[in-house]
Amino acid sequence: MNSEILGILLMFFLAVGLAIPLGRYIGQIYSNEKTWLDKIFNPIDKIFYKGAGINSDIEMTWKQHLLALLTINLIWFLIAMFVLTNMGWLPLNPDHNPSMSGDLAFNTAVSFVTNTNLQHYSGETGMSYLGQLSLMLWQFISAGCGMAIAAVVFIAMKERTTEKLGNFYFFFIRSCTRILLPIAMVVASLLSFNGTPMTFEGKDTITNLQGDKIEVSRGPVAAFTAIKHLGTNGGGFFGPNSAHPLENPNYFTNIVEIVTQMLIPLAMIFAMGYIVKRRKLAWTVFGVMTIGFLLLTIPTVISEVNGNPAVSHMGISQPMGNMEGKEVRFGSAASAYWSIATTVISTGSVNSMHDSFMPLSGMNQLLGMMVNCFYGGVGVGFLNFYIFIILAVFISGLMVGRTPEFLGKKIEAREMKIAMIIALLHPLLILSGTAIASYTYAHNPETYASWLNNPGFHGFSEMLYEFTSSSANNGSGFEGLGDNTPFWNIACGIVMLMARYLPIIGPVAIAGSLAAKKYIPESAGTLKTDTSTFGLMVFAVIAIVAALSFFPALALGPIAEYFSMY
């Protein structure tokens, strides 16, 4: 067990150690400073600009940034819908997998364009290679969009007065070509050399030890898996995701994949400090996020390592902890660590089945997505945290009787209204969706019997988890839920759309509004936002506004299930 704990420490500190220099590099890229890779990537960037007819030197207002984002996302959604509903006759389909139905294609297209990657299908049987490649492309694009929008907010946070906040396409292209693509190529190579398939051939036929012939699905898995983690996308090439032995063959690939998914969300924090030239603020943000991450991770690891009390009461020893739904290759501790990292980071990939975790572990996984700002997804994780910074500054200002200011800009009624709307949107989408699903099932359980394999407290948790995952743009699931139905496909699709774009529009609008205001130099009465005291204030606001909003729902699900076991 000690070796498993050492493995967890290695994965965390390796991610932090790589994120710090990467954050500086990202900051240099968005600041348009010279880097040693310019000779390689400048010509590539120019090809994209010329082909798309883009002048990357024209700066945009915050409204123009959002218009560009929404327009190109709509185009990509329509392309994704066409591919998914026509896979049956399109090329690169050696296994002759069928096209998707309209409602499933809608859910899948929305899911990958919004960086959620919620999957109501099994990849090896529900997708052609062309479909998988198109989804892999959206995993680059959606991650690049999130990073580009975060760059807009970073530029707006600079100590100046302006309405021009850089060029969206400049940030987007650079995110894809200079950050996502080269790192994904390295990660894909590491996975491929360690047993992850990378081929366009169809299923392979093998003979097992019993002499039976079995068809094994394969494909361009290494490339898909690399960007799924790097871009905090999480979509699995195979149904079991990274619990599948071809998608995650051994403990080394497990380390590579979990470090990769944490890399950019951590790096973006340090990139913000570099761009704004406030490194102490970056470390304060990192500290608050890390405290939240550890408060969810440590109890989950302990709970899974201690095993299932119901099994212990039967006199059965559990030396490896609660191993139901987990891979022996990774063990209970490393699986527990992954489960919190993937829900906090908003990746949504799994190397074990979250449906089989202990009730309080499931609650911590839910809380990671409900809070949705401890590291978070690439780019948008900081945007969610930015909302809580604005709320904390305003509340702190009221407490000390001073006009709230953040980085030299006054926070007024307009910014507060937007911040509160965005802060309350997440609970609204999750709780209203769960309420509708619960009402529908409770009033006609025979018709909707296929929804739940586990009626009762756990069944409620399954429905709550599905809407939480959709709203947090996470994509993982309690897989006891029968989710490939018109209700779940359409309802989750709508939630993913609203939860992706409204929380982007809000922070960008606030940042744009503050950037246009007159800069006020720091004085003795200015509230310092790079101190541990302010960090604790932000954490308290997160706990009150975000976590406590969900307590009644958690009490009906995982907490009630926990007490029912004793």
C-alpha cells in the first residue's frame, strides 16, 4: 500500500513540476514574446491564417471574441452532426459500424464540441474510424477554444485601460499548434511504445488460452487517448475508457495519462501570473485550488483503501481495499486518486467504474464537479474560479467598508449581477434536471425501468451524477444509468450547451467591462488579493455558494446511501 501512496505523490508532484515551466511558456505565447520554437511554428501558423483569410494583428473587443467563438463552434457542430449521422456509408469504416440516430448524434456532437465528451455509446461498436478521427479533431478544437478565451481574460486583467483584448484566432491557433499538438504527439508516442494501438486496420482475430477465437477492436487509439487527456476532454476510444487494457496498458501509461490531464489546467494558473505579472496571485490561486483538491482526494483514497464495510461484515478480508469496479493493475488508491483528479480537472476519463465506489467517495466525485473550479478544464477552470474571485472581492469590500477593487478596477453592480447569475446557473441546471428526471421516473417506474439498475438512494445518485457531469462539462458517469434514450440524450445535450457557453460569456463580459474602466493605482486602503487571508475568503465563498447549494441533493443520494450501509 505504501508504494501506491508513493505513486500518488509522484503523479501529483510530477504534474506540478512540469506545469510551472509550461505555464511560463504559455504566458510567453499569449504575450507574443519570442520563444525558441518560433522558427518551427510561425510558418505553420501563417498557413492557417492565410487559408482562413484571417488577419491576426487586428485586435478585438470582448464581444467580438465571443462572436468568433460562438460562430465557429456552430459550424463545427453542424460538421460533427453530418459525420455522425452518416458514418455507415462514409469511408474509414472497416468494421461496418452503423450511423448514429439523430438524438444520439446531437448529444455526441454537443458533447465533443463543448469539451464535455459525455458518451452515451461505446466507441468500438458505435463509431467508425472517421467518426473517431472527427471527434479527435473536436478534442483539439474545444480545448483550444477554452484556452483562447482564458487568454482573453488574462489580457483583460492587465493593469491598463482598454477595450481591445487581442485577437481570438491568434490565441486559438497558437493554443493548438504550439501547445496541444506538440505535447499530444509526445504523449501519443509514449503510449504507442507501451502497448496502446495506433493503426487503421479493422478488428484483429486472436485465439485465447481456451482455444476460442475472439475479435478484438483496435484503431488509432494512442493519438485519440493523448489529446483526450491533454485537452481535458476525456472521451474514450473504447467503452470502458482508460480502464480498457488497450487504452491504458500498464502503470506507466497510467502515470502518463493522469499527469497529462492535470498538466495544462495547472499551467494556465502560472501562465496567468506571468501575463498579469502577479506571480504571488498565481500561487494564491494555486494554493486555494490545491487545498480544495486535497480535501476531496485524501478522504476518497482513505475510503477506498479501507474497503467496503458490508463486505467486511461478511467476514471477507479486503487487503487491497475496495476493488469492485477497479483494475488490479492500478489498485484502489491510484484509482481513487484518478477519480478525484478527473472530476476536479473536468476531464471525465476513468480508469475504474465510479458507480462502484463507496458512497462518500461518490459524493466527493460529485463535489469536484459541483464546485467546478479546483483546477477545472483547460482555460474554463480558471474562468469559473474568476467568478468566485469577483464575488469574494465584493463581499470583502463590503465587510471592510471600502469600494471593491480587483487589480486596480472597481467592481460595481453590473459585474456583480453577471457573477451571481453565472454562480447560480450551475446549481440551477443540475438540480432542475435531476428533479425532472426523478419526477419522470417516480411517476412511471415501469415505463422508465431501463433507466436505473439501482433504484433507491444510489439510483438517485446516478441521475444526479449524469446532470452534474453534463453541467460541469466533465463527461464521466455512474454507468448504472441507462442513458442512451431520447430523454437523456436531449436533456443532457441542452445542459451541456448552456453550461459551456454561458459560463464563458459571463467571465469574458466581466473582464471586458473591468478592462475598459480607469485604472486605480494601489494604495494603503486597497484590498490585497494575493494573500493567504484573501485566499481563505475565496475558499469560503466557494464553499458557501457552490458546495452548500447541493447539500440537500447529496443528502438524498450518497449521504443517505452511506448511512444505509450501517
